Amino acid sequence: MKVVLQRVKSAQVTIDNQIVGAIKQGYVLLVGIENTDTAEDIMYLVRKISQLRVFEDESGHMNLSIQDIEGTFLSISQFTLLANTKKGNRPSFTGAGDPVFAEKLYANFNDQLKLYSGLDVETGQFGANMAVSLVNDGPVTILFDTHQK
């Protein structure tokens, strides 16, 4: 699994001009699933993301987690994170998970994230063409890849 985490002041995802998910302070998570991903990968990411300390404390140091600030998540499926660009100019997406498998793992990831963190998890819609807008905070952007722990 690959997840791109962005610390945000606010974010929303729209489909056909309708807001389907919106958050204030928290994380936007762009989630890419591979066919080799497992429940172990999900729990590894859930723990790391929930406990990641990248919010500033009263001294201005990145020392607080999303749980500490009672933030929220906006999780968006994004198979293009698995693009292979080594050959030619058109990316190959053969590394992306089978849609049925990936949708199941994506839903499990979101459920486990909510259970583990105790925080709200807003989502986009799996497989939809979505418009994502956000106010990046920092900017702070971190890449997680369970195949490179």
C-alpha cells in the first residue's frame, strides 16, 4: 500500500459539483492499493498515521498527533499512486490492485483508521472522478509505502 499524507487546514472532495467529504484541520490521505496488500499492511499504516506527530505544540515543534489535536481524516482512493513510469511516456497501472479487491481493502483501511484513532474519517467515492481541494498546512507531505518499511 502507498499512502500520501498531507497535513491540511481544510479539505473537501466533490463529485459532479456535490461535496461528498469535507474536513477542517487534519490529514488528507491519498490511498493506493496493490494486489499483494494485506490486513497487516492496513494495521501498520493505521498505527503509523494515527500516531504520527507532525502538528505543532505550544513551542512550535512538530510534537502532536492528529489524535492530540482531535483532527479528522479525508481518505481518497487513488490508484494512480501505483503508476509505473519507467518505460515510455504513458504510465502503466498494472501494479494497482484489482478494483474489487482494492475497494474492499480501502473500506477496511478506513474502518480500522476510525476504530483505532477514534476520529472521524471522511471519504471520497471509490473509482469516481473526484475534485479534491485543500489548504495544505506547512506544507507537510509524507509518503508511506508498506513495501519499503
